[in-house]
Amino acid sequence: MINFSSIANIPRIIFNPKLLQPSLTYQNFNEINFELLKTKHGIKYIVLDKDNCISADKSSRIYPLYLQNNWNDGLLKHFPLENILIVSNSMGSSDDPGFSQVHQYQRNYQLDSNTSSILPILKHNYKKPGCQSAIIHHFENTHPNSNVKSEHIAVIGDRLFTDILMANQMKSLGVYLQQGVMLKKSSPWIMLEQCIYNYVFLH
Ligand SMILES: [Mg+2]
């Protein structure tokens, strides 16, 4: 389904291309230094994209090589599960009727991790970048005694026009996964993002 929330921002991006500029760039999830996010950048909360970030596209489980490595040894070592939120523009969005994908993903996580913990996944009406207030509300609800500030949130994902744009609009830390799980298929939109990244931000 067309993401109007992202397209509506194009005029703003033309005037201010830095809205698409990541704060940090890694090739994939296993490369992310979560200790550094916490100690150097003051990050307390982690927002994770799903497709091509922690999962292969359309998969309903965490990519096994990530689950066995940086999920447990990096992410969960430095951030408790209640400080983590998965925000996807497929699972949990208006494209997921009855949130069946959310329930499947949470069941798979319990099986794959041999845990009874429920993975926090946002159920939202507005796709990224339009679900900023829903993210803040989620963390305020799970941490009623904390003053949740958006600058303490890192948004991690593989797309400039959704994940990184949202991070910058919120004044959070945008962590861009340039490659992700798989070689990205060259849709015109992804080719445009790669051109912007290579020629605007690396030069
Ligand atoms: Mg993605």
C-alpha cells in the first residue's frame, strides 16, 4: 500500500535534504555497537524496523544469524526488552488486519528464543514517519515514572524515507543499515535512496 505519510514529506525534504541524513551508518544489524549507543549517545530506548533490518523481507521471525549474535550479546545485554519497540510499516500497521503478523512474530520469538517474554511490537494507524507520537506514548506507558525524551531514542532501519526521516523529525538518533539482511532489490525508490546517500551525504 502507498505510504502517504512518507510521500507527504517530499516538499520538506527538498528544502531540507538533511532530514534524510543518518547519524550513524552500519552495514547490517550484527555490526551495531549497542554499548556505544548507550554510553556515547545517551540512548535509553531502541526502535527497530523489521523488514531487512532484523528480519528478511516478509519473514515472521528474527533473522537467525542476528538472534544468535548481536540480538542477545549486544542489544539485550545493554537494553531491557521493555526499552525496545519494533515498528514496522507492514507488521502491526494498517496492512496487517487483525494484527495476525504481530501475533505470529511474537509466537516465533518465544519459540526461537525459548522464552515466555512478549516482544514489544507497535500496533499503529499511521506508517513511519507518521507514527512518532505513538512511539513516545508507548514508552511513556511502559515507563510511567520516567520522563521519556525523543533524544534518548535510537531509530534503527534500512530506509532513509521512513526510518531515518522519522528519527530526524523526532530529533532522535537515526541509525541507518545501508545493506540490511539481503541485497536490496533495486526498486526505483530504493535506487533513489541509495543515490541520495552516496552522492549527498558521502561527498
Ligand atoms: Mg525495512
